[in-house]
Amino acid sequence: MAFPTFRSRPQFSILLASLLFLVATPAAAQDWFRTGTGLGVEKPRVAVADFAPRSRSSQPLANIFSTVLRADLEFSGIIEVVSKSMNPLQSPSVPAELRHAEWNAPPADAHLLAYGNLSASGNDLVIEAWLSDARNAQAPPVLGKRYRGEVTDAEIRRFAHQFADEIIARLSGGTPGVASTQIAFVSTRTGSKEIWAMDYDGSNQRPLTSLRTISLTPRWSPDGLRIAFTCYGLAGGVTSAQICLYSMGDPELFMIDATGSNLRRITYSAGVDTSPAWNPRTGQQVAFISDRGGLPNLYLMNADGSNVEKLELPDMGYVVDPAWAPNGQLLAFSWRRPNGNYDLYLMDTASRQIVELTRDAARNERPSWAPDGRHIVFESTRTGTRQIWTMLADGTQARQLTFEGHNESPNWSPK
């Protein structure tokens, strides 16, 4: 039997990057390419100028906005952010002050420039932000936004995230960024397993429950406004909006309508079938884990249980945690290979090519995709305790988000 192609991350990165770009970008031409820069599919070089405070007391607030905006763009996966050390000394606060020749020449050599100003009067906050073509002095700003709110660090961060997402949407043909998204997870830092949430970059971590029991597996609703989870220990049993199903033997997979009706069994094997994951694009395909062939492995089937297919891997081991990318083609999973630990892998279900996302970094499990299909959140024990990390979908730019207590089961919000 011919096994699928397996490639380590460096050799596969170009192929994966191309695939991610194609699935994330609509056929329509990208807005900023129409400004005449003629960059084709080259990563745009975006400089972020220090946002100008309208008063001396506003300087710390302007610094927060600039820092958060820069970090958001750097982690976008589609932008090359110009190093701050290469920025010219002059930072424009409005379009009329932009000196294009200083920003599009070395060392900055920027294609685009993000800049603006911030004013704070009492508790009133106003931020004006622009994105301009640094190579075309005749072109109007590509993007201009004004934000009004209260003078708080959280509000400034929120506006920086929003502006970053606007920029990313313009440069990716309409696919919004994920800077304004949230990540739900389970944490033990208060002494029991509770549901927590945080901004996508790890800031604003806060508890959502204080049940003092065992809360597990948070999952965002499609509208991003609610979180479902499992809770054990209240009234001596299970209390949640779930249905517990038990068969007379090995676990099987069942399907039920959202109304709670029409319960039906969809797997009939002698093995254990677990971890079903719907294909978000087709809605007609399910990935799941089964040990019907021996060790737990990846399988695909139609939503009605037909056309069961094993996704062959080039080695033995235990496979868990399948997670579909938003495009419905890439499948992330955790795989413990012989003499190894659990690492994260990515399979292109069309070509069956596999890429290794993590390697020999303790246990790496429970991947969850960002809505842009360019980022993955997961849990890892690489620092000695179980913590939440994010990375680009090619395995690069891994970032630790949590540090206190044990943190697990991350789930990325849909918006």
C-alpha cells in the first residue's frame, strides 16, 4: 500500500503557504494591489509609525495603540512588518504630514504605512488611524478610521485590534484578521477547573465560570456570543446541555438534530469510535478517530455514516483530536508516533500530504483553528506545565499565552 507523502516542516512550508494563501484569498483582486504598486503576490511590507499623542499626557496611551497594532500585524501571517528601528524619525499624525520619500526608501523600504493620532480629554478617547500607500504620493489613503470610546487600556487595545483586522482584510482580499477574536479555555488557577476566556494574544484573561467543580471542553456558538461546556459535580452528576449515550460495548458515534430529536447511530464497528469533527465547509463529511484497525487512527465518512475511509499515515502510533480548517480541506490532529510524544500534524485531505507542525516539544494536543484559517491554538507541556499556545498554520511563530496554573482545551471563537 502506498503511504501518503510525509514532509518535515522546512521542505513543506512553501507548499503549505501557497495552499493557505489560495484558500484564504477570494478571486477578486486585492484592494491595495489596485493602487499601482504592482507587487503581485509578494508579502506587503507595512511600516507602523508611532501614533502621535495630541497631548503629553496621551503619550502612554498612544504607545499602547502602536505596540498592539504592530504585534497584531506581525502575527497576521500575510504581512512583513518593517522593523521599528528602520522607521524614519518623522511620524505623520495625519495624511498631509506623510513624507512618502522617507518611508518608501531604504532602510524602511515600506509599501504601506499605518499611522495616526490619539487624543484623550477627560474620559473621552478619540483615535484617528490611516493606512496609506507609501509608494504613491498621489493616491488617497487606502484606509481611514476614527474610533471613539473611553480612556482605558482595554478600549485602546480593542481599537488597535479592530484597525489591525481592517488592514488585514484589505490586504487579504476580504478575509478579516483575528485580532478581535477570543479564545476560550479551561484553567485550574483558582483551584478548580473553570472556563476562562482571553483575547487572541493572551491579554484580558478572565474567568467565565466559578462553579468550583470540573468544567471541561468549552465550545463557541457559531455567532460567537455563547459558550457550551461540560460540567461535572453539581448535584452529584452531570449538568450541561448535552446528551450522554452509552452502547452495550464499544463506544459508537450518534447524530441528533439540534432540537434534540431524530437520534440515530452512524457507526457500526467492533472498535472504539470517538472525536467526531464536522467538515465546516461541506457540512456533509465527518472526521473521527477509531481503533477498528488496531491503534487509534483518522477516518472520514459521510454524515450518514456511509463511505468510511481510513486516512493512512506513514507510521504507527496514536492519533487524537482531529480539527478541520475553515476551508474544509486541511485537517489538524495530534499524533503520538513510536518512541515519541504527542505532536501536531496537518493533512491536506485532497492530496494526503502531511506536514509536521511541532517536534519533540513535550505533548502538543487539542488544536483549534482561528476563523481566518491561518492560525492554530493548542495546548502544550513544553514548559513543564500544560499551557495554551498559538502558532501560524505552518508551525511557525509559536507563542505562549498562559503561564499561571494548568490551562487546556482551547477553542477559538468564530469572530
